[in-house]
Amino acid sequence: MNPQSSFMVLAPIIPERESALRDLLATMNVAPGRVNADNTLIPFSRCETLHFARFVILDDNTLEDVAAYGLAKQTYPLYLAFLGDVDGEGDHFLEEIGRLAENGLREIFSCCEGVSPDTDLIQWMKSYRAPAVASYVNWQGRTVGRVREEAALRNLLGDYLQDHATELTGRTPREIQATLKRFVNNETASGRIRLTAEDSTPLDWRLRDLLHLVGVPLLFILASPLIIVAAPLFVTRLRNQERTDPELCERVDDQWSDQLASLEDHDVTNQFTAMGSLKPGFVRLCTTILVLSLVDYAARHVFTRGRLARIRTIHFARWVFLDGRRRMVFFSNYDGTVESYMDDFINKTGFGLNAVFTNGIGYPRTSWLVLGGCEDERKYKDFLRRHTLPTQVWYKAYPGLTAIDLERNGRIRKGLESSSMSDKDLREWAALL
């Protein structure tokens, strides 16, 4: 298994270069929200291990929200984020893209601090990495190459079944499987289709994963005496804060909503970026870290095969702290419309949604961390839209395919290669075709 990872380069923009940067990023698109995958700056289509990528200017429109807690508005740098999800190590991808598109990257990042003509660009990008506090991968080990091969396989089988519908009518699922297996073997031998064997899992990744699997619960057990003593005071303090938390859920103006909408629904998958300030205080910071640590652990060891709890539409997601953990930004790549995306969370994992986002200033008021909050659908949707940012450049390696499509295609291939399926399994497999 070749595991997936992410990278994120986060760099302050030189104020005088902001306008030039926005114009430059716009040249990478054929239209708003529609990237040219072969653009001359960063030819994403030539990156064989890249699932998703984006350039987004983190222009926070909610900085004044801290006034609700009696705090003065802070001045932060305007950041450019370059991030993506890749097969293998993120650092290796930065080295690859740094060689492939050095001139384009240098032109883009020349609008940021610390880049001069003689800067070692790859080392500069590594030095400006921003790690995720929590991340999610829809299906660990499913590479870009595998996605494309399995999509091609399904199309090939679909054409074959259409062309040979008459002779296959009345055949049992087992007979259909045998016929299709012979056909695919012939196509593979002739080179007309390619089905690459899965890579072995890197030993260092397996060791790190095992250490994380065992180490996190072990640390929790070791800290349990302290947790037991501190928990009542901590929970009481959190509940008292919840009762008085201000809500900032006013509806966004139509112009902002229309700008966001112009970047959405050009494919079956959309991008999402949201950012804002965290509620002040030690209790809220600890709560945020604890909840996201649990999310990261579950995403890494439990929800590894197509589902984040009951949600099946997310390809990749991550949460990143900014500015000394005073702000946070959330990125995801999801299937469907933004309305269906928000509804998915409300209806399927509202308690988890509350636990994560209630620590952001202005979120609809919760009770005991997981109750209330997004139950008020209007307030939640207005809050989220208010914190959503437009993404200047967004790339997807396999347009037209949803996460459910990828899972189905993988099951088709697995069933075709299997030699020990029950009749029931064969009927279910044949239905996928």
C-alpha cells in the first residue's frame, strides 16, 4: 500500500504584490473555478501522484469578531497557501514539483516574503510548511494511478457488456465473471489496458503508524490520573463559557455569496476553505486540541475505507492552526453541492461537527460541547458561509468521479480478480456493473 499524505506551504504575501499575485493566479484558470490543468505556471496534469491541489489567499473577513470577547482586532499577515494531497511523502512531492515547475512557482512565490532570485525554492517551501493538526483521507492506499486504472477498467467493461448484451443474457454472475476475466486478461496482455499491482507498504510508514496507534492511547492512560482530577473543573468551566458564548451568524451579503457560488459546481466535486478565530482562553484551546486529536486518530486508524463516520462524500480534509493557535483554517474536497455537504454533517454527524467548530468565535451556541449548535440549521449555514473563502486555483486529478465512484470501481476490480467469491457476493458484484 502506498499511503497518502499532504503538504501545505503557507507564506506571508508582500502587501504591494497582492494585486499582482491575484492576477497571476487567475491566469492558471480557463474560467473562475475551472483550472487549466496544463497551465504554463504549474502543469498539474504532469504530477502523477497528485490527487488535489489549490492555491488560496487566506483573507480573513471575520477578524473583528474578537470584539465580542472584548478583545482588540489583531493584525495578521495576508497568507498564500499552496496545498495538496499526494501519494507518498509530501516533502518528496515538493521536491518533484519544485523541479517540474520551478519557474512558475518562483514567479508565484516572488509575491511572498523570503523569495529572491537566488533562493533555494525547494528548501524555502519546506521551511514554510504548515502541518495539519488533524487530517482525513477517504481511502488510504488508493493512488492516483489506481483511480485512473480502475476508472478505465469500468469503462472498458461497460463497453463490453453493451456490445455483448445478447450473448450474456441469461448467464449466471459466475459465468459473467469468468467471461469478463478472460476478456480483461486478453486486454491486459495486449497492452490496451493496464492494471498495476499494489505497492508494498513502506516499512517506516508502518512503524510510524503502529507507534501512533499504540502511543496515543498509552499517553492517555498515563495521563488519566491527572485527567480524572482536572476533568470536573474543566467541564464546569467549559459549560459556563458555553452559556454566554456570543453567536455571530448573520447572513452574508448576496455579492459575497455569488462570488463563492461562481467557483462551485463545475465538477461533481467541490473545494471548501473556511477560516476564523478561535475562542480565547486555555479551556477552549485545550478543547480544540483534544477534539482534533481524537478526529485525527479516528481518521488514521478507524475511518480508513471510504467513510468519515457516516459521511462518504469527503475525499480529503485537514485542519490547520494559524498564528500561534489563535486562528484555524479548514480545507476539504467533497462531492455534491455546498448545501448537501452542510446537510450531510448536520444530519449524520452533528455532534462531531459541534465538538470541532464550537471552538470558533461566533458558532451557534452548544451545550456540553455536542448538543445544540448546528441543530439550528439556519444559524449554522450562515455561520459557515460567512467564514468560507474563495479558492483562487483548484485542481482535481480525476474530474467527474465521486468518492462513491472510486469505491465502486475498486470493488469491481477486486471482484474481477477474486477466485473465491460466494454466489451472494457474485450477485452483488455483478450489480455494480
